[in-house]
Amino acid sequence: MPSVYSSSHPIVHQKLAALRDARTRPPEFRSLVRSLASMLAQEATADLPTREIRVDTPLGPARAFVLADVVGVVPVLRAGLGMADGMIDLLPDAEVWHIGLFRDEVTLRPTEYYNKLPKRPKLTVGFVVDPMLATGGSAVRACEILKAAGVPRIKLISLIAAPEGIARMVEAMPDVPIHVGAIDERLTDIGFIYPGLGDAGDRQFATLAEHDDAHRA
């Protein structure tokens, strides 16, 4: 699948090891999500086109290059918020849109509850960010929303993916490259990535009930 890129960077793998660890507390977890997003964004933006400009250094004029794209970062709420911070660290001028989707725990289908997109989008490339690519339903729906808004190019960045989610994305959105930190074994019968890291939103924002720790982690 040429549109799927799993990071081989050793620091990405080291940070993922800490992220998976059930002992990692929310403050460190949030920091890891942010730094991993920034590292994966470097890989995902490596092929963006540039345009040449001239800048004046203290010694004289120099050729320089800047991004030719109008870049947008689109976190899928709420778990994607931590990744958006890491993306903005790398792309401080990016527009940030927000899409709210939650997964029905019975049907595993995404339901949209929030959409903050401008009426006349200027983006030429949009980065959908969501820590977990599990069933693929939320990622596909987010991409559908961006395409309907007229965004011509879309990329997806996730920290961990399941083969089932990748397969669904590749089938539904074959033109959307997928950048991930790692591809795990499978989905569980309740739609969690195995071995994964549990619920990325709960672990970021300290909303995981104690009795759910063993079940979701």
C-alpha cells in the first residue's frame, strides 16, 4: 500500500514505547502526543511544494524557499487536540479547523457533533490529525467533510493504526496518504487497537475512570 507510511525513526519508536506504558500519567502523555505529532508532521510535510523568494541577510541577498501551500491542521475532537499543538509547533502559520466526531460504542460508526470550517476555505492542503486510526470511520468522515469543503489535498496523521482502519481508509480515500507512528496487530471486538495504548482522549485529559484502567489500557 504505497499511500501508507509507517515511521522508522528510532526516537518516534522510543516515544511510542512511553506513550503505550500504562504507568504514563496524563501530563507526560500529553507531552508525548505533542512531540510525536511534530515529528510525524516533519515526515508528512517533506514533499510539500515550495516557492523561491529573496531575503536580505546581514551580508547580502540570498535565495530562500517557503511553503507554496496554504496549510490547515484539522484535529478530530477531542483526542486530536493534543496532536494539533505539535503540528502548530512545526507550522505556526497553519489554519486550525476543528471537527467533532464521536464513535457509537455499539455500532462503531462516527457521529458528527461539531464542525468549525470557514464558509470559503483557502486551504490547499489539510492535515487531519487523530491519535488512533482504529476502525477508520472517523478518519474517513473527516476526510469526506474536507473534500466537501473543497480542500484539494488531504493527509492523515495518526500515532497508532490498526490494519482494519488502514484498509478502510485506503478503500474509501485512496488519494489520502496516511502517516503513522506504528501499525499494530488488530482491533478488539469492541473496536480498540490491540495492543494499542488504551483511550487516547481519556489518557490525555485524565478522564479515565479507575475501574476502566485495566480494561482500556
